[in-house]
Amino acid sequence: MPRIVVDVMPKPEILDPQGKAIAGALPRLGFTGFSGVRQGKRFELTVDGEVTEELLEQARTAAATLLSNPVIEDVTRVEVLPEGSAEGEQ
């Protein structure tokens, strides 16, 4: 079944204490070369059947009104993952 992926990130001007904590932990764990981290959210909406433009528009509307807080977050991606895609699978 195809999936629609929605990524939500804090707006650049919003402080990200979780990202800052991760950025501080990386060097202590031996991961060097990273200058910063921003932590966001990812949603995968599974679709029964074909992804139509109307359904994709519904996903965009849901992303803007339900999945994100538009005061402090930006929706950075709304896209269709093709069937059989390994992205996000565990």
C-alpha cells in the first residue's frame, strides 16, 4: 500500500531544546563533525488504493491543521512513497 509521508520541523526561530541536547550528546558518544541538530516529527499515512491529487491535498490540509502547530512548526515535506519503498520500514 502506498504511504504519504509528512515531515514537520520547528520553525527556525523557535528554540529546540531536544535538538540541542542531542547535539551536546553526539561528541560525547564519539560522533564528531556535526554543528547542530533540529528534532522534528514524521508521520506516515497509509493509503488504501491509489493516491489521488484530492487525497494528497487532504494530507496537506491535515498536515497544516492537525499534524503540526503552525505557530511554532513548519510542514517541510508532504510526498508519496511508492509501494514497496523501504524508507521508514523496520
